[in-house]
Amino acid sequence: MTSLFEEETTLFADLILPVPIPSLFTYRVSRDITELIKVGARVIVQFGQKRVITAVVAKLHSNPPVKYQAKYILELLDEQPIITTRQLELFSWVAEYYLCNIGEVMNVALPAGLKITSQSRIQLNPEFEYEELLTDLERVILDEIKKHQTLSYEEVERLLGKSNITSIIKSLVGKRAVILYEEVKEKYKPKVVKKVKLNNSFLTNDSLVQLTSSLDKTPKQQEILLKYLSYVPVYNNPDLNQKGLDKSIFSQDNNISDAALQTLIKKGVFEQFEIFVSRFDDIPLHKAAEISLSESQQTASRQIYDLFSEKEVVLLHGITGSGKTEVYIEIIKKVLENGSQVLFLLPEIALTTQIVVRLRKVFGDTMGIYHSKFSDNERVEVWKGILDGKFQFVVGVRSAIFLPFDNLGLIIVDEEHETSYKQHEPAPRYNARDMAVIMAYMHKGKALLGSATPSLESYYHARTGRYGLVEMTQRFGNAAMPTFELIDTKKEKKQKQMKNEFSSVLRQHLEYNLKNKEQTILFQNRRGYSPYLQCEECSWISECANCDVSLTYHMKAGELRCHYCGHKEEVPRTCPNCGSTKVKTMGYGTEKIEDELLLMFPEARVQRMDLDTTRAKNAYQQIIQEFEEGGIDILVGTQMVSKGLDFDNVSMVGIFDADRIIHFPEFRASERAFQMLTQVSGRAGRRPEKPGRVLIQTANPGQPLLEKIVNNDYIGMYEAEISEREQFHYPPFTRLIKITVKHLDEAVSRRAAGILAEKLTANLGKSRVLGPQPPLVERVRNQFLFDILIKLEREKINFKAAKSFIQEKVIDILTDKTLKSIHIVIDVDCV
Ligand code: ADP
Ligand code: ZN
Ligand code: ZN
């Protein structure tokens, strides 16, 4: 109790708002929630004139803000925090490290289902009396509103079968016939199951017998009772009645009358009730047969475990097919036994398939799955499941790093070299692999990074002792590594042996595989039919109107598409420049390969797997399954076909256009090419009984990188690359920050980038600041881009200080009145 003489202190809350502002906002806590409000809880507040938004409490205190009058919190949503203090720490860390606002971090971290939307609802104005003012349509709407009390926009649209009703509603508001108000609504809805159970008075055998015979004259009702008893044998065990029976069991049975069931409920024989259930119970659960680890797997997991006693991070470098998954499982089990939480990160695309099925067989429904293709509701369930202890173990994509763990013992990052761990848009531009390492320190847990082709960064840290290193050099079951064959396309072209994109050698092998019912994967890392159209007469090339890039021809869709901005247009029948009819497709993508395969091998079952064929929710999974079951002979795809897939019957992998991948103009090209080509090759011959073969088509079979790929010589590639990186000051010896300046006017963009680069150079020195220069694609969505690349030496430079200096200079440009509507993106540790 507060004494009469003591002044009552008001509570204030510093909130994280989901908007791009750099600081927290202070709101006033009303007395009725003072006792309830906690750090980490969600609240609803008004922000600006009209917006009602969800915010999260970061701090509670009693200091009123000095610069503004604090508004009241409108509503408290959670009595228990939904964000842990560990997470709040992490959010601040991310905002500071990746130079963005904490609200942006929260926005990416929270699943949409935990955010609140405010929705306009339409309500009748009780004082309205001028119906004669209304048009016919307005009167119809008004009648609907009268019937339903209030309606949302969408409901009005649905009722009228019309869209774009905004102007009519506006007119109704203008005539004061209706009032609009904001309704705040939580998106997450628990899944509810309707059940029935017997009234407790029928639980003794006597009363049950009596009840049954009393229904002799109403056989429909009796049948329902008997059906209930067959599922829930209460005469054996009255306790079973508590759980009841799903009502759907009756409704699915055509012989059962719904009316009869209603009567029984009315008579009080059955009681209805509802329960909340998990959406994940639908995924089938088969317990796995015990697997015993091979000797090399045992050794690897023992080494990892031992290394964890001295290192926070261990890198598991195991060749494709070495059986890393079972090693992970072994380690996960141990950590879970110790009572800590485990997070297992996978690249986006790999998550929908085989590995998750395998993990679920071992860990059952104690394992949560967090994937962006899951619904909002499902993601909220994982979030809440972690908070209330249901899920100790979660498998997820990069954003799972933001889940509310408070005691992470282990984070595994599988395929740690994958660039999909890095988020590009929007901010925070975080890398989940790097965050995993940071979080291991925060939680005093461990991080295990795994790959057959580690990133140079991680391997460097392992080599220099910062991380522990464990190597697995044999495939499981002693399956051999595939044999490689390099096909000289230049030579074949001279001898006129190429048939479009297919060398004679590749054609022969395809034929052989088809005859022997063995499966093939063909890899071409470019989707669409052809990357551009060209006129033979005047050399005109199809280009995007908004970007400086050619339009890709998509044959099936019959259109030209920009892969940067999504712009689409019809395919011109004649050259738009000179009118010639000689407009030809140039280059080739997966669609063309598929097309040619069907012409060459009409009886082959060919399937394409790329972004275009896998947009639907389960499309990717279906293709994988069909391929697994042998329903596809040849799978043609982009790098999607390489991600962690494990098939029994693939004896050949064919690679087109390795040269384009190797010679991509980027300093990481060699590393990337090695990773990509090794990974896709690794899909071949994964079983001892069926050795694999990889055919690589290249115009230059003698190039050193190909030799390393053929010999599975990761170390050789590493050593060659790392010395170049050191010499030219690239990661891991430096950290890179890329600044991209964008503007609709090229001159303004160039000038802004120039001024910024100058300011940065003045302090950081010429050797650390590269550019400004236009990127590979200079114009995207009509914005002209200029990149500035900053290289900061790892050991020499105070990274934090350098970053805040950079941020300061960027703000200078953004607030420069002569450079209006400039847009600047800062990407820390760009990849
Ligand atoms: P990686 O991820 O290292 O490429 P996987 O974990 O996919 O390799 O394992 C390769 C194959 O070997 C898989 O089909 C897997 O089921 C099988 N395998 C691995 N370890 C065992 C084991 N101990 N017992 C039986 N099969 C195993
Ligand atoms: Zn032309
Ligand atoms: Zn475009």
C-alpha cells in the first residue's frame, strides 16, 4: 500500500516499435495494468495519428521522457512475456552489428501471427435518418450492416460479390450513415477440436446397460451410443470418458444421423466440449528403427564432443554422403539429455524433405519445425511451444534463429557454406550462421557447423584454431566417390558432334541410363528457356524497361520476364527495332534443356525443378517424392537439385556450362563454383552397389579449378584461394561492408555515392574504400545503383568504431537537402 504522503510513482515502459526508427519509445503504463505488465510482453499502442501497432516492452522504469509527452499504452496483450530477455539482448546485438533499427529486427523475428493488425470495421450510425439520400447500392450495403451489426470491408465485399467498395463506403461515411472504427485483432487462432463425452451419470455399468436398452426404440440414437462405446470403452475403464471422442468421427460416418446426435446432446446423454490441439499432430509419426553408427561416425561424434570441452564452435567437414546427419543426431540426443535446448538450421529449400522426415522419426513430436512455407498459425505454435517447454528441439530455416530460446545448448548449422543463411532484404541483413556462433557464446552453448564444402571463412577459423575441426573422408558404407569425366565442348563443336547443348558423350550416357533404368540429374544453373532474344539483322536484344538486364524468354508461359523486377511482356513476333523476323533465342536455361530432352528421348520421363516449377506449397516435395519412387528418369534443375538430397538410384549427374559458373565476375567465384559443382556431383552414386559418374561439359577442360573438383581436393582449392584472399585483402582477412546508393536520377546517385566515398576515404584511407562503381546490373526497378565496398582488416581495426563512423557518414548523405530522396543500403558482411 502506498502511504498517503508518498507521491505515487507512475510506471513507464520503453517499447520496441515495429518501425524503422533508431530508438525505443516511452509510453505510460495505466494503473490497471501496472501489476501485470512485464518485460517481453506485447502491448498495443497508438503511433502517429492513425496507426495502432503492436509493440514489445523492452524496459520498465519510472522516468518520464523529457522530449515528448508519453501516451498511454492502450492494451496489454500478454500476461506472460513472449520474448525472453535473452532475445532482447540478441535483438540489440543484431541492430548494432548489422547497422539497423531494433524495430526492424523485431519485425523480422516475430512471426506475422504474433503481430496485431488493426482493421477498419463499419458500423451503423444509430442517429442516421436520411435514407432518401442513399443510392440503391448504398441502401443494399446499409441493409447488410443493419443485419450484422458491424462488418469489415472484406465481409461487405463478399456479401455483395463486388470488389473496390472503398468509394461507396466513403460516400456512406460522408452522408453520416455509417461510422468507421478500428478493431484490433490478433491473427493467431488456436486450432480447436469439437468433442463429445458421455454424461458422468452413465459411467457405472448398471446405468450404461439401462441407457442402452432405453434406446431400443430409437435405433439411430442407439447406434451412436454403441459407436461411442466402441471407441471409448468406458465399461472397462471409466477414466477414458474424460478425453471423449472427436465429433468428426460421427460426421464422417454416412450411416450416422446428425439429428440423432443432437437429440442425445439435448437429452443430456452426451456433453459437448472443445479442446485446443497442435497443428503438428497431423504429420505422421513413425518411430525409427535404431541405427548404429559406423566407426567413422562414432569417431566423428566423439571428436566433436571432446572438442566442445575447449571450443565454442566446431566445424564438421564431411564429404558428400559421409553420413553427417547421423552424427548430428547423436550429438543432439546428448545435449537434449542434459536438459538444454537444440536448434538445427537448414537452408530453406532442403527443409521440406528427407532430412526432416529422418529427424522426426528419431525425435517425434518433441521436435518443432519452423519454415516459411508454414502458415502463420503453425509458426506461432512453434514459438509458444518453445516458451512453454513443449519443444526442446527445433529444426528451422534462418529466421528460426530468432525463436524464444532461453537455454540453447547447441546450434547446428548444416550446409553452413550456403548463402541462403544471409538475408538480403529487408534489414536486418543478418547471416544466421554467424549469429549461431554469437548465440553459442551468449547462451554459453555450442555451435556445430557442417558441410562437405565449408566456406573459406569457417575453414580458415578451423585451421587457425579458433574453431575445432573434425573431418570425415569416407562415404557411408564405403560407397565410392563418383568418377568424373570432362567433356571438351570446343572440340565437339569443331567436329560437329554437339547437338544443341548436348555433347555426344552426354547423349550416349543418357541413352545408356535410360536403357538400364538408372536415374540422371542434369544441372543448368539458369531458369527459363533462354536468357535473351536477339535479332540476327540488327543485333537488337530483349531488355527490361526498368532494369539494365536482358529479359529471359519463358517458352511455356509464352512471355519475356525480368528476373530482377518481375516485369513481364509478350514475345515480339518481329524485331521491335528493324522489323526483321529473324529474332532468335540465345543461350539456354532449364526449360530449353527439358524441351530438347523430350525431342531427343521422347519416351523419357523428364521433370524440371527450378523456381518456376516449385512455387506451389508442396510442389518441391512432390517432385522429390516422385523422383524417389522412380517416376522420373531425368531431373533437370538449377542448384535446387543439389541441396542435401539423397537418392538411391542416381548413377549420373550431367553439368552444363560449368565455365559460366567458374568465371562469374566476383571474388568468391572459385569458392562458389567448387561448392556448387561438388554438391551437385555429390548426388551421384550414394549407394555402394551403384557407383556414380559425373559428366562436366566445358570449353576448357584444363583449368585448375576443374582439376580440384574432379579430385575432390577441397584443401587444394582452399589453399589456392586463401592465399589470393590474403594478398588482395578479402575475407576472411578483412570484413566487408557494402554500401549501395540508389536514386531514380543517375547523376544524383553518382554524385551522392561520390561524396560518400570521399568522406569515407578521408578517414579510412584509400586502400580500404573501393568505388563507387556501378554493380553488374546498374539499374534495377528504374533506380541507378552505385556500390562502395569497404574492407576492414580483422585484427587491426576497431570494427565497432569504424561502423559507427560509416553510419554517421551515411546519415550525412541521407539528410543532405541537395540530395533528395536518395536511398542507401548498408550490408555488413555482405556475401
Ligand atoms: P551427408 O549429409 O553427409 O551427405 P547423409 O547423412 O545423407 O550424408 O548420409 C548418406 C546416406 O547414408 C543416407 O542415405 C543415410 O541414410 C545413410 N546412412 C548414414 N549413416 C548411416 C548408418 N549409421 N546406418 C545406416 N545408414 C546410414
Ligand atoms: Zn532487328
Ligand atoms: Zn526489370
